[in-house]
Amino acid sequence: MGAAEAEKPVYRVEFVERTGMRRLEEGRGHSKLLMPLAPNANHVDVMYLGAFCVLAEAVAAGPGISVLDTAKYFPIIKDIAVDFHRMAASDVTAEYTLSEEQIAGLLADLERKGSATYVAEVPMHDADGALVATGKVTVKLLSHGWSKPA
């Protein structure tokens, strides 16, 4: 690991860590995560809807974070919606990838105007591969010096 990589801030959210969510794959513009059923089960032993929101948010933001110079830029979630399809009585996985074309456009916007936005459609699947929910997450990437135009 080079000096620049060692200095790159790690985005940690203790709330997310308490869910037990695990990274299965990550790379440039790509993230695949697993949300375990335990400790995220509700009162009828299926995945709590809030856990789907956390999973969608994290898997959508990861690809953007992976291409940022975090000394200059940071991500925020502008909005999120989860369309619940069926109950999940198992761990749930989600995966999202930005194409190289999308990454180039985002980085160009960041350089030009200090902000960039993408919308991630995030399918979430149970352990049997059934589609249990779909997240729609708007991720905004901002310069540390960014301010909203007047």
C-alpha cells in the first residue's frame, strides 16, 4: 500500500457496523455486500425493513467512494427509497457497479463544478436468489469546498 492509500480516510458509520453487514466484494466502482438476518430480524423473524435501507445505501455509496480522492471529495446520500417485494427470512445480498463511462462523467463533474450525482438501482436478493427488495439511492459526491450556487 502506497503513502497516498494509507492516508485515504476510511468512512465508518458505527450504526452500520452494528448491523453486522459484511463486504463480499469491492473494487473500483464496484461493491457487493451481505446483510445478515441476525441481528436484523424483526418481530416475525424476517429482515427488518430498515436493514434493507442500510444495505441499499451502503452498496450504492461504495462504488462512488472507491473512485474519490477523499482528501478533496466526500459522499452524501441525497435520498433513498426501498420497494419491498417479499419477506426475507435469510441473509440478503446487494451489488452495484458504476461503469467506467459513469465514473469518468462523475469525476469530470467533480472537477468542473465540485459536485456530481448518480442514481443507483439496487436489487437485493435472499439466500435462495429471490428478489426481495429494490433500492433506489441518489448519491451526491461533493468537494470539501463545495457550496450551493446562489
